[in-house]
Amino acid sequence: MDINALHRQVCTEKFSHIMLADDYSADNHGSEKHGGETTDTANNDAWQIAHTYYEFLRGEPAPAPRVVMLGYEIGSVVSHQRDTVIEEIAQPMEQQGIAAADMEPRCQEILRQLGLEKFAHAHPAQLSGGQTRRMLVASFLAACPDVIIACEPAAGLDPDSAQSVLAALRNFAVSGAGMVLCLDYQRSADREQFRLPRLQPGAIVAEWSGIRARRHTPKRRWWQFAKNTNPAREFSSAPVDLQARAGAVCWLRGDNGAGKTTLLRQLAGLSEDTGSGTNPHNSTPTVSLALQDPAAQVLDASASAMLDDDKLRDIITDTTAHASPELTGDTHPLDLSPSQLRLLQVAAVIAQRRQMVLLDEPDVGLTPADRRRLHALLHECLSGGAAVIMTCHDPSLLQDVATYAEVTEAKIGRSSG
């Protein structure tokens, strides 16, 4: 992509929402923007384009513009230095020396725009992944940078949250506060692109009737001398029925903050038990979990060490076209692009060959080409007899899965907390 042309477009439009092509030929014909020409496939990566443009802006003659970039690694960007959401949002304004009397009304207005006003005094660590992403957008808006670059700003968000984020970014640009570049993927409606054999579902591996996602106030440990000034609140989701069937996918859906991630962690045994009698089967299935943040599961110093499965490695490197040598060599996983790291994480989890595989938003951050490789991974996982429970805010992903596997839905709602 011509970065100079991109810069001229951003400066002219103030709010630029560029859609990168996602058709079956994307691997061969690359990306395109509205009215633009297709380019090389290596540029069909929102993160790579955003990073290149960021470096371009940082290299501008002094004074260089103040630039922030909204990527996918939201957890590493939150400061973790404030006890409330509104204080986290106000931190950039503090650094600019803005008076407290001016900060609070602006922060309250930004929270209202993003639907976070009721979380103003919650601890940032209590937010869901989608709520944390909105908090980060709020922090960027409060900082009033010259340019905001956003990779898939609605990634991992429910429809209402996605709409509020895009509206807030557009209002920021239209008001003249700064310029905004949003990079998104145009999803293909061609279901014939996968050509994966249809799988037949097998036996029920596990099922739960009326299970709830629960998060209790953590107990104060002996080494925690200082009392938490903003303790976590009790949380409970509405009850939901879940069924894990071999060779099939259960789509666990719900709004941001409904408790999907909390429930997956419970099923994986990472938090308190789901309760007695929740699984009527005599044997407990073996479980593996792909966390929402793939960086949290990096334990090896190289991509090749993280995935010890030749068949799955062939799938994610796609040696037949546009191979990814970074995924087979000594590249550190954290040096991969977000799309490559996500694909590597999912492959490593599937490689454990457990009876039940839990995937928390496995599509976030994937390029169109890697999204197709994700389907190949899922097909391999399901054909091996695993049951998959997956969270996802993009219905088109599950529509694609339904072309080769049975998909059932389980909707979870927020009950209290």
C-alpha cells in the first residue's frame, strides 16, 4: 500500500474507514480500499499497515504528530496504575497537566458515548475483554492525539458496543479534535471457498443444565497487607444450557460483560468449580482452552517450540502458497504479527488433542488468509473427535463453520454484579 497516498487520504477525510478485501482470491490478489487498486498480499494485514503508517508519522519532521494505535493486545496497554475506570481514562489528561475540574466532565462524556458510564468507578481489572477495549478507546479520546490508528476497532465487541466505538471515533474526527484511520476487513459471503468435507457429529462429551458464570470477591491473602480500596464485586450470569458434542461446535454467545470468558475459565478449571451435578456424565472430559489474549499463553522462546505437531504446522504455514517462515523457525512468538500469534496459539491448543476444546474469540486479529487457516484448524480438530465450545461476536464466522460442521447456539446473559 502506498503510505504517502494513505496519508493524503487521512488528512483529507479526517475520518477514514478503509476496508481490506476479503474474497476467496485475497491470497493471490491482496487488499484493496474503496476505489483503490489491489496490492500485494503481504499488505492484506491491518496490523502491518497500521504499524507502517505509525512509523511513517513518527518520522515526520518536528514537531512530529502525537499518534496512538489501537491494536489487539489491549491488556498490555492498560496502565494497571489506577483503581477506577474513570481514573484510568483520565491518566493521559493528567500527564498533559489538565485541571481536575476540566478532566472529570470530559471523562464522563466519553464514558457516556461508549456506554461505560455505569463502570466509571469499577476497577479496570473487573471489566470484560470488550469493555476493556472500549475503556482503551476512551483513554485515547481523552488524550486528544493528533492521529488515532485503529485496527479493527470493533473486534471482539457486540453490535451495540461496536456501533458506539465507531460513532465516538467518527465524532472525534468530525469535531476537529484529530484524525482517525480505521482499518477493517471486508468479509466474503462466499461459503464455497472452504471446500472442507462435511463432518457428522458424534456422542455427547459433556452437558450442563442451567450453568452460571460466577465470580466471587477474592479472599484477602496473608501477604496482601494493604486493604483493596476498590474490591471486586460479586458477579453471576444468567443460567445457560451447554452441550459439548464430539465433532460439533457449541457457539457460546452474549454481550460484552455477560460472563462468557468467566464461564470458559470455569469449564477449564481455572476458576472456582461450576458446582456439583453440572456434568451428569461419569467421567470428566479432558479440556484445553485458548485464552482471549494469545500472548498470555506464550511459554516457549520460539514459534517452532510452541507447536510440536507437523500436521497442524503445515496448516498454519500453508506451504502450498504464501508460506509463513516465521512460524517454523526460531522467531519468538511475541515477535509475530497478531494474526500469526493468534493462529499459532489456536494450533498449539488443538495440538493437545483434548476431548473438549474451548476457544475464546479465536477470530480476533486474523487476516482474511489466516481466518481461512483457522477453519482448516477447526476442521482438523473436529474430525479428530473433539468437541468445541467457542465464543465469537462475528456471526459470519459461525455461518462459515456451519458449512462443514454442526453448530448449536447457547446464549448467556448478565444476571447480576
